[in-house]
Amino acid sequence: AALGWRSLLLTWLLPAYLGPPLLYFVQMHEHAACALDPDGLSNTRTTLTSPLINFVMWNMSYHAEHHLYTILPFHALPRAHALLKQNLVNLSEGGHLSVHRQVLGSWIREQHDAIVKAAKSGAAGKENEKSD
């Protein structure tokens, strides 16, 4: 009980409240805007990021490599990346913030295109009703 309630705050409550949002930010795009197929080279993203983020996240930025070879320990993922990088479909450079901008931009374009397509098909349907 050397720290008492401060010990509880520092070792449990603070990480419990601050950790998940940071983890979500780093992990959110690992499969976003990737193919919806069983191919690990295309359905998962590897994000090249800072050594500090790689250290804290146990090299999980090498996410495609992790999915392709789940038996590899975290310290072997950079070596796996060196061997696989030319085959990865979703290899993002520039860190997590850059990938978030890219994925969000892609999602916004997809939503816009879907709305335009729905509006055009709705307008075409109304024109066909008028001509009948």
C-alpha cells in the first residue's frame, strides 16, 4: 500500500481509459479499405511507422505479415516484411495518421459514389413511371 489509491490510478484506471482509444486509432485501418477475400496479401494492411510505435505495439504494424504467418514471434515480423513487401497489396507508408486520411478519403468517395448512383437510379425509375 505504498502508493495506495495512486497505485490503482497509475496501474489500472489510467491505462484502462487511455489505452483503448490509442489502440483503436492504431488498429482501426488494419483491414479497412482492403479486399474482402481470403488472401492475406490483399485483405490486410501493413503500415510502415516509427520504431517507437513498432516497439510499443510489438511490431503489429506489420499486420499482413502477422496474419500470413501467425506463428512468427513479434521480433521476426520485420524480417518477414523484408521478404514479403513486394507482394503486399496494402502497404502504407507515412505512419498511421497518413493511412487514416487515405482510408477516410476512400470511404468518403465510396459513400459519395453510392449516393450518386442511388439518386440516378431513383431518377431513372421516376422517369419510367412518367412515361407509362
